[in-house]
Amino acid sequence: MQKLLATAFFSVLITAPMMANAHHSASYHSHNNYAGPRVGLGISYLSDDYMDTDTGFKLEGGFDFNRIVGVNLSYEDSGYDYKYGSLDYSTIKLGTDLGYAFPLSQSVSLKPYVSLGFHRTTEDHNWCERKHCYHSSYTDTNTYYGIGMRLTADMFYINVSNEVLKLDVGNYRYEPDQIAVTVGLKI
């Protein structure tokens, strides 16, 4: 988790000034950073008290209505291998983010937000014992909540989020963190 957060912080630290400077040197136009669709690709993983998945991927799309409200649709996939098998998670999320996009310049804004929504997560477990291999699969549709921060510069954005999934998988109930860093375009 520390590597992921360090990577996200470093990306924001390096990218923001470059994008702001590139836009500042170009002529100003009336592009609205606070409203419109966006699409991005990034990395994601699940973490709780008992496991940390390997880094997977995230594909997201969203629409910002104004500085405060946005909606998001995403697909995230991660998992891990161990000595006798593997455990894979795939999650589809539909939700909203509520916050405020603070303008840092004419083309750069920073939006800290809280997120709320619904997810559908599938857990696939494959393992082998002696000469036999087994498979189990559980799917749960439930809610999630979290926090995040999105840096937008002209038509580019970087999003860092930590969302808690409520999961009822088999006989177990738990709430893993789904942590992601996404880079994308505002269309």
C-alpha cells in the first residue's frame, strides 16, 4: 500500500506542474474543467487484515455535473497466487463522488471527495490438493464508500481513491479496501 500511495503522490507531484505550465503557455480557451465526461485507466488492489492482492488494473468512466457532483462507473480486477492456487477478484462499481473542485489556476483544479455507491464483486478461488483441483466462485452485490482526490489539468486527470467494499462471500462478511490510482482524459 505504501508503494501505491508513494507512486500516486509522486505522479501528482511531477505531473501537475508540467500540465499547468503547458496549458499556461498555450492560449486560454473556454474548456470547463468542472463538467463533462471522463475516461481513465489505472492500477488497483484489495487489502484487508488477512490479505493484500497483487496489483491489478482499473478501467473507469465518469461524468462531472459541476464542481461538486460526479457519477462513476468502473471495472477493477486483482488477485494473488499462492503455493496451491489463486484467488481472483473482479468488481463493477456504480456510484457518485461528492466534494468540491478547488481551482489552483485557470486550468488546474483539485477535488477531494467522498464516494458512495453499489458494487458487484466476484471472487474466484482455484486450488489443488494432491492430484485434484477445485474451483469455487462467490458473487455479492452490496454497497461501498470511500474517499479520494482528483487532480484535473485542462483535459487530463489523475485520480487516487480508497473505497471500502462491503462483502458477503460464502459464510464470511468482511470489508476490504479497494485502492486505486487512475490517469485519464476529460472529454
